[in-house]
Amino acid sequence: MSRSQTRQRKPNTTDAMRTLLATIRNTIPFGLEDADMCQGICRGCSKKMMEMLDAEVSQWQVDLDNQTAEPTFADLAFMEKLARRTYKVLQRNNLI
């Protein structure tokens, strides 16, 4: 058996984006009510971050389902960075 046959293939960017979107949907609590997000002292706007992340995730999901766009590494990096920032804001506001 050759070396190349024993190695696992790396996912393409489409599969990687699908996996990232699933991870984001399972990690970020998109079902929070506005009243829960906007109470007390705010350390970054949870509502705006959630809206922006939800819009990006939804758009990529539609694009991938319709095969109208193929994500680049930059798209993957941007989505991961946005999700991490959103998660941190939710943590700072004690929503996670």
C-alpha cells in the first residue's frame, strides 16, 4: 500500500464550510429572545452579533444547498472569526 493510499483525504472547502456551519449552529444559541440578550450592562452587542452571524450562516447554507457558490479559504476564515467573536461577546454578557 502506498503512502498516499493510507492518508485520509482532506475535505474540500465546501465540505469544510458545511461542517463549520453545523458546528456554529450547535454551539451558538440562536433561539435567545431579544429580552434575554438586552438586559443589564452590555459588553458588546449580543443582538447585533447574533443577527450578523445568523445572516452569514443562512446565506452560506442557501448558497451551498443551491450550489451557487464555492467557499474559499478566506470565506472559511471569516466565518470562523465571526463565530468566535460572537461566542466571546455572548460569554462576556453571560449568555453562554
